Amino acid sequence: MNAIEMLKQGFSQELPEDWADVFSQISSTPDVMDGLPVFSGTRVPVYIVLDYLAEGMDVDHILKDYPGLDRNKVRAALKFARLLSSLH
């Protein structure tokens, strides 16, 4: 079972419909970055974007450093973090 599947199982309520977009933007497989949640189609871990944001970097800076990402992926990272925080 990958990290995304474990996260979905740990959430006791039904996920709102807009979460489907989050899980289309973020994936986790054992053969990519040892199963860390990454942005789909990339090898960029979600935590990298969250770290950038926590350090005060703006979205344009992130997109410049990681041109394979877009604003939707950054939004998905924030929603993903919100979901993770709701589990604790």
C-alpha cells in the first residue's frame, strides 16, 4: 500500500469531491522517490513545495525553480498538507 492509499484509509469521513483533484496531482509509488508523495508526472516531492512556502517563498519563485510544476500543483500541495493535519 502506498502513502496516498494509507492517507485515504486513515481519513474516517468521506473526502469532499474536490479532493479527487488533489490525488490526481499527487501520487506515491514505491519505485519513485521511495514512495514519497510526489507531484504526478515528476520526481518532485510534495514536501519540497511545502518547505518553500514555509520559508516564505512565493509561488513564482517555486515555479521558477521547478518548471515542471504549475499553480494547480502548488494548491494541491496545500490541500494535501491540510488533509494530513486533519488526521492528527
